[in-house]
Amino acid sequence: MLVSWKNLLNLMSPKPKRYKVLLDENFPTRKYLPWLNQRFDVKHLVADLNKGGLKDPEVHALAVQQHRLIVTYNVTEDLMRELATKSKESGVIGVSTNVSFEHTDKKLTSLLTKKKPGDLFGKFTYITEESV
């Protein structure tokens, strides 16, 4: 079996996944975000972790424990915004409900690809149709 140099290099030195992402239970599962899921370590709160029904502080504590960024539609209350700044071990990315799944996938992937490790931790970031 012949293996190209490019494939061999990919097998030997995979690119590290810079960010770990936690999709809130109100967010679609990772199958709707193929680009994001391919490039980053993505877990859905319910579908992957079986942690449905957690209150926002519990979701944040889990994200801090796992060093994950929370991605949520739950941005109408100030609690998620407040929690975002509580720890440098996590952060919150709010997404407008007006953004399609396809654009959400592209915008999240672009945002996380452009930012250096840690740039989004301890902060609240909001994605709209016009942003990124």
C-alpha cells in the first residue's frame, strides 16, 4: 500500500485542537456543526455528556472543570455574561438565534481558528449574522 508524504505527515503530527467547546443543551447537537466538530473538541451537554437540566452556574462549573468554552443561545439574561468573566478556565460564546446552523458553524469555526489559545477565556463573546 502506498502512502503519500502528505498523508504520512498528517498521521505523524496531527494539528492540535486549540479550544474545547461545550454546546449548551439549548444548542443543536454537534452533527449540525461539521466544520467546528472536525477542527475542535466539541461536546454537547445532553447528547454527549448526559447532563440535561443543569442550571447556568452548574453548566459553567462543568465548563471550568473541563476547560471548555460554552456556546449557547441563552444570552438574554445577564447570568451567562456574568459567569463568563468569573474564571480564566472557561468563557461564553453567545449566538444570536437569527443565525442559521450553517452560518453558526462557519462563524464559530472562524472565530476559534483566528483566536490564540486562551483569548476567549474569562470573556463573553457574541455572534450575530453580521459579526466575525
